[in-house]
Amino acid sequence: MDKINMEGTLNRYKVLKKYLEIFLPFKYNVKDLDMRNIDIAFLNELDYYLRSEKSCAM
């Protein structure tokens, strides 16, 4: 059971990483973002992007 959970977590990490690599240049015209710049507005925009553009329901 633990191995299955770890594989699922790793898969979700890889998918989110891929979507962030698309989202950051699309929205902010950057390849990377300092974690100190992550705020509620960023999270809301990312949430909207994932739900509307990538059909991801969280």
C-alpha cells in the first residue's frame, strides 16, 4: 500500500511540475519563481488555470 501511495504522489508531483513549467511563462513570462513571491493571488490564478485550461479538479 505504501509503494502505491508513493507512486501516486510522485505522479501528481510530475504532472504539477509540468503544468507549472507551462503556467509560469504563460502568466508571468518567467521560467522560475522565487517562493517568497507565492501569495494567495498566485495560488488562485494557478488554481483557475489548472481547472479551466487543464481540466484538473482539485
